[in-house]
Amino acid sequence: MSGKDLQASGDSWEPYDVWDGAPSDDATLESLGWESLLDLGSSDDIGFAIMVWQRSVGDGGTEYLLNVWGFQSGSPYLKVDSFPAVMELVAKWAPVLQAASVAHVVQDLAGLFVDRNGLVETVAARAAWGVQEKLGDLKEELDGHDRAIRERRRARRDCQ
């Protein structure tokens, strides 16, 4: 047993070998019956990700693995035997993911370089494309609004 990974046992954690002696990769997890349930964040983009795996067990129940990743490495896998337990773990890590996401956007906004695939550049490009796509409709709507204002003003003058 590697002792690196942990499984919940009542109110404590015990060593657990997720890999069962096999190579540590996603294909091994899948071969052991684990399926991806939740993948939040991106360790490559924002430097933080939460991954949850699930698998059915012989008694008809489901067990779950949670793993947290940063740029370079991940946490031990944490195995729990109930959905509420895994959601509690996700809830504990969610503020870190949220903070990492906000920090990524702020760093991207404050950056001195233009990144063709950057978040800010992508949002700006989509906004520019959307404006170009809708420009005719926007002008038509504005012209109609201006006409309505002129007509109301003319109607008020005619009533005087």
C-alpha cells in the first residue's frame, strides 16, 4: 500500500492505494471501474483543478475519489463512500478554486502582453464580433427610438 492516498473511515482518514499497484494514470482509474464525475477548473490555465471520480461497488452503492491539482502536482486522492461526503469535500475546496479563477482574470487584465488565446482577448473578440453581427439591428432600434422621441416632441408642440 502506497500510503499516499487516503480513505475516510468514520471521523478519520486511513491510507488507501487508489492504484492497486498499477501505474498511476487515468486509463488505470478507468480500468479499475472509476468514471469521471466532476472536473472543475484547470490546472494548466488557472493553476487549480478539482476532479471527482465515482464507481459502483458490489453492494449497489457508489464510492468517490476527489483529487486536487495545481500547476505541478496533485493532492493525495481522497476516497469517500457517499455523495454527501464528496460534496462536502468539494465545498471545502470550492473557495480556493473561485479565488484562483478570479486571480487568473485579474492577472490577465493587468498583463502587459496580448495572448491570442487569453481570456480577456477572447471576451473582447466575442464582444466585437457580437457588435458587428448586431450592428444593423442596433442602428435600426436606435433610429426607431429617435423617431419616437421626435414624434412625441412634435405631438407636444402641436398640442400647445
